[in-house]
Amino acid sequence: MNKSFVLRVSIVAAIGGLLFGYDTAVIAGVIGNLKTRFHLSSAMEGSAVGSAIWGCVVGAMLAGYLSDRMGRKKVLIITAMLFFVSSITAALAEDLTQFILARVIGGLGIGAASMLSPLYIAEIAPANSRGRLVSLYQLAIVLGINLIYFVNLRIAAMGDETWNIDSGWRYMLASGVLPALLFLLLLFFVPESPRWLIARDRKGEALDILKKVNGEEAAPVVYNEIADAVQHETGTLKELFKPGLRMAMLVGAFLALFCQITGINAIIYYAPEIFKSAGFGAESAFKQTVIIGVINTLFTFIAILFIDRAGRKALLLWGITGMIICLLAIGACYYFQFFSGPWLLICILGYIASFACSLGPVPWVIMAEIFPTKTRGVAMSFATVVLWVGVVLITQLTPILLEKLGGAFTFWLFMVNAIILLVFTWNRVPETRQRTLEDIEKSWTRKV
């Protein structure tokens, strides 16, 4: 096996995750200045923040269909181009309408990349390192979030408040051109997915790539396994709702939704406001948000280290259990007003750590593994759309929940969702560690 080749290709594909994190978090530094510049009402502010997310929903919806027909690589190239165009046009926007349209364009690219990057890595990676390599995607998301936080901070320091309101936010958005251009250029040096090529009867090209990945001796064996699995697939979405495979669809959709509605983006998006509501000053709230980013990154590395050793299911069970305990404690801090010491921060950091080594990377890995080759693009697209719907729900509802229910019952609601996910994981999520994609696919129908 050519480990360096597989790693290089996986890192390039994972840059789609860096764009995801970069685009998601850039709005945090932009929205305050944008609100003043364009005199936005609260409703208009919500539209400006949510526009990219709605674009992500549509992008994820279309990407599966397109990638099953055009190929994984070609659609990834399109996603990089969309993000490139969005960064420029959003930075040049002269009114809210232009800004929203530009952000929707970027959302289309990010949504498509959010399902295609992990799918592509899973299809090209060998079974014994697939978990670690797909987890690079989640690591790239986290690094993208941290990177744009520091870019925003650096740009904001270049001028006074008037300059930031007039021009600073434009530079923040325009900075997205650089990672988009890097992603676009590097994609021309990676191959197409061998499984997609086999599904399109392009044997010679597929075999050449499999030799680079698995070695000369193993490549024909892997090729025959893939070709046999593809031969028994019809390639229609209807196939995924047949007995056996419909459980694969349920597992993918359930993990996608619950990795969001257990509260992660409530903390990532609203951490400064959460800390301010607990009595912390603005500067202190920002510093604690940076600490959250560091912990998120460190524990994502831990997930990468153990996902192919301990297994996907084990990481999920331990991580979700940790999240439940921490969510219970966060709610208790609010309920009993434990804000004078470090307890709220400690509980939130524990939650972030538990998420980062389980629900952060593992659902992306499992969703990229469990579907048949011919319909993997469409199926992954469906699961990713469900995930983005979860993002929309949390983004829109968290401020309402905090206002109506208060911090305690909001986080206890997230805890209930985590308990439901823990029970589902124990009973329904299979262990896919060290198994080929074709063996995982066959296991669903063997259970019928």
C-alpha cells in the first residue's frame, strides 16, 4: 500500500472541510459590522446569517445526484469554484440582497463538499486506515473554524470601528479566496474515485488507482470485490429503502440529525452570548471561545488516533455518555446559578471534548461507509441534507429556547436528545472498523 499517496489524496479532499469551517465561522466576525453598515433589523440579520446554511441544504441535496453521474472529482472542483466566486461577490456586496445571494452561492459549494469530501476519502482509502483518513475531514472543519477566528481578529485590528464597518468585513469575506483557490488547484492532482470508475465500467483507470492505493498484488482482489458488489446494485434510490438497506439509510439519517440536535452548534455559534448571559465580560467570553476551539482541535486528534483501533461504535458510546454527563452539569450550573467559579467553562469544555472525539468525526465516517457504491452519492446526499436541516434547526431555535426555557432546560433538552442517540447507537449502529465497504454493504442484506 502506498501510504503517502493515500494520505496526500485524503488531505486534499479534506480541504473541503476546511472551507466548511471557514465559511461557517467567518460570519461571526462579519455580522456586527454588516448590521451597522446596512442598518439591518433582527429579521434581516437572521437572513444574512442563515443564507449560507440554506445554500448548504440545497448543495448537499444536488451533490449526490451530480456526483453519481459526473464523478466525485468533477463535482468537488465545482464546489471550490462556487466558494471562490462567493468570497469575491460577498466582499463586493453593496446591499443585503447581493450579500445573501453571494452567501447562498457559497453555501451551495460548502453543502456539496460536506457530503462529497468524506465520501471520496472513504471510497479511495483502504479499510485498515479509512476511519483515520475520513476523520481528517472533521479535523479540517475545526482547523477552518480556528483559522478564520484568527484571520477575523487580525483584520479587525487593522483599523478602527469606522474602517471595520466600511471595509474590514469585506476583507474577512475576501480572505476565503485563498483556501478556495488552494483547494481548486490541488484537486487537479488527485484521481477520480476508483469505485465510481468501476460503476462506470472504466476498468483500466480504476485498476491503476487501486494499485497505487492497495499495491500490485492486492489491487485485483479489491477490484473484484467492488465489481461484484456493483454488479448486484440497480443504482436507484429506491434500492436503499429495500429490507436491510433501509436500516443503513435510517442509521445515516439518525446520526446526521442527532449529531446536531445534541447542541454542538448552540455552543459553537452562540458561545460568547452564552458566557455573557452567565455574567462574563465580553473580552473574557471571547477568550473562553478560543479555548473551546483549542479543545475541539486537540480531541479531534484523539479521535483520529483511536477510530481505527477502538472502533467507531466504541467512540460513539463513550463520547455520547460524556456529553450526557456534561449537558446535565451545564444545565445544573444554570439552574443553581453556579457562575462564580470555573464550573460552567469546565462543563462546556468537557462537552466539547466528548463531542470532538465521537460525534464530531464518527458520523462522517459511518455515513461514508454504509451505502452501496452505485447509490452512495445520492444516499450520502440525503443524510447530509438531514444534517444541514439539523444545523438550521439549532441555529434558528437556540436563541428562542434560551429565552423561553432558560439555560438549564435548554441544555437538559439537548441531554434528552443525547440519551435517545445513545440508546439508538447501542442497538442499531454497526461496527465498521477494518471492514471493506463491500462487506459492510453485504452485511445489511445478510441480516434480513
